[in-house]
Amino acid sequence: MPCTITDGREWVCKEQVGGIVAVYFANDIELNTTTMITAGSTGTFATNVLADIDGSATAASLFKYALPEYTASYTETLTSAPENGTLFYEQAIELTLHKLSANDRNEIKLLAAGRPNVILEDNNGNFILAGWRKGMNVTTAAAQTGTAAGDLSGYVISMTGSEPVGAPFFTDLLGATITT
């Protein structure tokens, strides 16, 4: 594999906004199929790719969690270990969900028990697939009531993943079955 730089980058305008609007969970690395790996080899999935994730017209099933403004973040860190000749991507997601409920507690437990793929919709209209090959792991999920009237009553969820490739982008989520 050649390690030659292939492109430059211009100074970009200040037009980006931080934060995540929503996350979409797919059960147990559902999106890690040969069809999806081939489709995402360039780092960006084409439109309507979620209509057929396995080559037999199976649509992706996604579960949408709408998020309060500016309460979630995503970080992807490229890590190189020259002494070992390795390169990998560490991914971290932090989510805050308002309101405590038995149903949410049970769903969070299911997220923690599995290895979901997570598609993040950011405030700039990007759809980013975290945990594509190995899934994401819930490392902590804290339910809290707060102390004062203005404190959080809800959940703070931390997820991590380690991937051999950077998180690819989706053009859109057309073709997927989305449950809210």
C-alpha cells in the first residue's frame, strides 16, 4: 500500500456548528456486511444504500433517538503505533437523554448488551457511521435525578469503539426503516 499524500486542503470558511441532532442505532453490527463494506470503500456511502444492506434487498432497521440541543458529542481519534506498524481509530460518543423511565432504562440495557452500529446526524447535515465493523460498546450509562430544580433528570450514556477504518459518511438515510 503506498503511503503517498494524494490531496491538499484549502482554508475553509467558518460555517460549521458543533453538536449532534440525533443518533440512529442498528442492532449488533447489522451494517457490517460485504455489500456495505464494498459500498463504503471510498469513505462515503451513496444515496439509498440503506435500502439493500446485504445484496438481497434487505433494508436497514434503524432506531432513532432525537437529542436535546448541544448535549451529545462524537470524537474519532486516529492512533498510530509506529513501533508496532499499526493504525486504528478510537471512537467515542457521549449522549444525554432527558427524563427517566423504565422503558428507556430497559432499552439502554439492550444497547449495552449488544454491539450496535451508530449513525450520528450532526448539526451540519452529516450522517456519520460509528462502530461500522466492530460495533460500539456502552461503557457507562448513568441515570441521574439531579439535586436542584434545574439539574438533569435523565441519562448520560458513554460509548466507545475501535475500528480499522475511519467512520464513513452517508449521503442520506433513504431506504432505511426508521423507528422513532
